[in-house]
Amino acid sequence: MIKTNAYAALSATSALQPFELERRSPRSDDVLIEIAYCGICHSDIHTARGEWGPTLYPFVPGHEIVGRVLAVGKKVKRFKMGDLVGVGCFVDSCGKCPSCKSHEEQFCLDHTVFTYNSVELDGKTPTYGGYSTHITVRDKYVLKIKKGLPLERIAPLLCAGITTYSPLKRYGTKKGKKVGVIGLGGLGHMAVKIARAMGAEVTVFSTSAEKEPDAKKLGAKKFVLTTNPENFSSHRGKLDLIIDTVSANHDLSPYLGTLKIAGLHVLVGVPPKPSEVEAMDLIYGRKHLAGSLIGGIKETQEMLDFCARKKVFADIELISATGINEAYERTIKGQVKYRFVIDAKTFLP
Amino acid sequence: MIKTNAYAALSATSALQPFELERRSPRSDDVLIEIAYCGICHSDIHTARGEWGPTLYPFVPGHEIVGRVLAVGKKVKRFKMGDLVGVGCFVDSCGKCPSCKSHEEQFCLDHTVFTYNSVELDGKTPTYGGYSTHITVRDKYVLKIKKGLPLERIAPLLCAGITTYSPLKRYGTKKGKKVGVIGLGGLGHMAVKIARAMGAEVTVFSTSAEKEPDAKKLGAKKFVLTTNPENFSSHRGKLDLIIDTVSANHDLSPYLGTLKIAGLHVLVGVPPKPSEVEAMDLIYGRKHLAGSLIGGIKETQEMLDFCARKKVFADIELISATGINEAYERTIKGQVKYRFVIDAKTFLP
């Protein structure tokens, strides 16, 4: 077993604090990773606070993990010591069901083992996330990362990157297409960068006027301040696709109105209450409202390779482990441009 | 001008009554049609009663029209006297916009001229529907109907048929696919027949236990009585596509649960209030909620040809003009199997 320093929440109301855990020694198909950086995702906070159903405490968050291979099991051929690697939102699945066979392990019909707040395939061993110095993961669920790139800015791609890349890619984003992005936070800023890198024209929708210069700098051509309903009028029927990253409740109707015929509005944020949808907003113009959840391993690798090729990385603020609790408060208030990333060396005592 | 006997509502609260109007003499690209039959669509009732926004009175309903060509304009090549023809929900459009050019005239970006409660492209002449003896329509908006088929049972295909055919076809219904149909009324019974004719396995969802034998007779393999939530449990994750024909408010969540990963729930009915949609019901399994509105002329012709080939016709109750008001009451109560069709001869005094 590998002694590992981490940060954990011990209950829904306690701050995160230093914690020790043990990672398994690599089995024949495992990769032992020394974590270099781990991003702070809004999901970490929801789960730490027990806001998304039951949380298993002690709870170690973190599913935007990058690091270096320390050791590999004897059957592992894809990785060797020193390789740069990433781990995203899940670390195992059955591998046999139709979802796994079609490379959508996040929808495993048997058991997706999520990186935290989950149990291993044995049905009992809890999983602990990347706010820690080491992690052991089955080789098939480990991603390759190219050398010579800003590693700390790659960490957020493992969740924010794939969450936005997957629907952008699936629904045909390319030159000539017009993409709307609702919300300019961790997910939103990645959606803007990736949509631009794919060649689309991007319109950012935000409740904050002060985000306009940033939106433009990130690559958006247009900016709609959504607090005034009249601002939507000149955008009616213009967009092919909307990536909706907002996890506060918001009226979907004006956004559906900005879609072209057959356009698609994809939810990747989870508002606390259900959204009201007018049937006529979908029927007239035969529009689509959909959801999307991260992406499979194959697609995540494709995204990492795409981002490496296009030099698309997250804009981040690098912090130490002792700054996690303050970072949580600032993330909740939207006071980060655009992702906190923890330097994993600082988990050491 | 052609003197035409019809039935009209003179106000939102008056019963339909005999009415006289004039149809234009055929222009060079017009077809003058002697109407044989006209279906009663629930939309007729909503519009007659002013329930769907402003209605122009006097209002002559009817957009499920079949008849025979009486005369054609001198440039008309596709039709000749005596041909069997149909007219659906619209009778003209700009013909030049991207929607028209891609054969979706129902979404004309300039002006779709609907068959009733609309104005012609001149912006002022009101349109009157098919509860009448004659209608004059531009040749491009007239459908061909094959001879030797039960004409009165074809009338409802012009709205109920194309409304269900279009999403079934678009979203890949064929052998090996599993299709759910919510509601077994005018639209629902067509959805079952067409999905079966395309080769799919059909599951009917209904609030009425007594509809089960009928659902099976129409071709459904499975029947789910939706009044008991437990009845959904054995159907989770089974369906590729749902056609939702219900125009009363209903909880979408259990239906979204019956979809496979990437499955699609298509609304063709318009409930009076917005539907509540849980983001997680779409995100987990990356499901889609969409709408669909009738179909373009090209697709409507394709549907008529498909139904002729497959011998798919509506189940109807043939009535006289004097029975329209009673038929309206029975349609609202769902007491028709499954479509009232008016014999247009009975509009004559």
C-alpha cells in the first residue's frame, strides 16, 4: 500500500483538512501516479457539502488530475515510468456492457467507478479523488498527456474540457457554425476556447456586463448581456448550438429563440430546480434540448490531443492545499478566472 | 370567383354554422379542388375557440383535405382534371428562404400561409380551411394521392399522419428500433401504425387501461398504464425514440427514464402549461427532448406514398357537416376512434 497525503472533508459542514489515506500497490494492469496538479471543479464543492445526494465521508475531492507515472503493473504496455498522464471523472467500469463497448464508460450499465464518492468494482472500497499526492488507476482509464505543455493548465481539461468538447464535437462544431455559450465560468471559458479552436463563431451569454472584454479576449465574437430581455432580439434564429454551463435556474425560452431551425441547446450545468420548457419553443423550429455528461476515455484522449495541437489550455489560478477552503468560497461567488488548480506538492505535510 | 359552401365559427363562443365564401378562380399556377373529405383535428377546435392566440373570424377550420381537381391554371403541369389530391396545414410560403429551399416550408422565415386563420402572401386576404366544398391552392402546395384507396381514411394523414411520420422518419425508425407512443388519440394511433409499418417495436403509454386491446390491435407490442408509476420500472432504458402526442400536462421524467442512452423524446402535442424538465434526466444518458411540427411538402408527399404502399390509413368515423359541433365535444373528451372526417358533400345546403 502507498501512504498518501490528501485533503478531505470529514462531514458536510466541515472545512477541508489534511488527511492520510492508502492507495493500493499497482496490480498487473494498474498505473501508480504521482499527482502534480488537481483542478477544483464546482462538483467537488457540491459533493463535499452533500448537496448532490449522499456523500461518503471522509471525502477526498478532485477529478481533474495530472501527474507522472511512478510505477506500472507487469501487464501494462501503454505507460512507463515518467510518462505524463491524466485521470478524469471515473477510474473504472465493467468494460463489457453496450455503453462501455461504445466508449461511453461514463454511462456503464453495470457500474461506473467515479474518481471520488464512489466504490470500486468490488462494491465496497471507497474511491478518493485527486486532492492527494498519489493515485492508483487501471491503465485503460489513464489518459496520455504530451510533454512540453503547461501541465497545470491541462488539469481542468479532464472535466471542464471534456464536458464542453464532447457536445461541441458530437454536434458538428466547425468553421461556418455559430455556437452560443451560456455562462463564463470554468466550463464556459473552456467552451469558448474549444468552439473557437474548432472554427466556430462564438456568442457568450452572461449576466455580468464586466465579462464582455474577457469573453472577447477568450475568442467570442459577440456578447449578450442577459439581464435585459431586449438584448436577445437581434440574436433570434442565429445559432446552431448552445452549450449551457449555468447551474443556477434560468429561463430557457429566450435561448431557444436564438437557435436556428433544428438547433440544439445542450445542458451541462445542473440547476437545483427543474427548468420550465414551453412545448412550442421546441415544436416551432423543431429544436432540441439535450444533456451531456463528460465523455468516454477514447473521446477524452481525443480532446487532450486536440487541445495540445491547438494550444488550448485552461486559464487558471494556482494555489496551495491550504488555500482550498478560500478557493471554494471564491468559486461559489464566481470570483476566479477561470479555474483554481492545486499544486499537489503542497499536500505533503 | 367560385362560390363555396362552408362551415364557420363566427366567434370564439359560437357553434360552427353554415357559411358562404368565395374561392379565387385559378391563377396560372393554381389548382381548383372539389373537396371530398376533411378531417377534424384538435387544432381546429383550439383555433375555433381562440385558445391558441388571436383567431380571425369568421373562421373556417380544416387542414386535412382530400378531393379532386376541378380545374388547373395554364402553367400547371403536375395536375389535371379529375386527379385525386390532398392539402395539408399550409397552402403557400415564400419559396426562397433557407427553410423553403430545404423543403421545410412550415418554417418559412418570411411567411408560411397556413390553410386557415392566416393571410395569403398579399398580407391581407384571409385563408379559409377545408370545412368547405372547394379550395384553390398553388400547385406546389398540392399533394398527389394514388387512386383506388379509401380516400376518407387518407384525409387525416395530411396532419396527423405527417406530424408523426416526420419525426419517426427523421430519427431513424426501422426494424430493430423500439418506439414509445404517449397517448392513443388521433396522432397516437397514426404514430403506432406508421412506426409499425417502418418495422419498429411499439410501446403505447396511456392513462386508460381500456385502450390496451386497441393499442395491441393497432400494432403495439407493449402497453404501459401510466397512472401507476411502478409500471414504468420494467421499461427503463429500453426505447430509442418516444413520440409524445399528449396535449395535457404530464411529468416527462418517467418517460425520459424509459429512453436508452442518447434516446430522444419528441413533443408533437402542446400542453397548456410549460413542462418541468430536470437537467439530470437529460444529462445522465445524454438524452434529447425535441419538438416537431408537421412536415414540408416533399416529406408529406413521401409520407402519402409510404402510407399508400404500406396500406396505412387512419381509423375514422365519417360524419355530416351537421355533426361537427357534437364531434368537437366528443373529440375533446377523447371519444373517437380515432378521427372524425366530414363528408364535404354535406356542406352543400
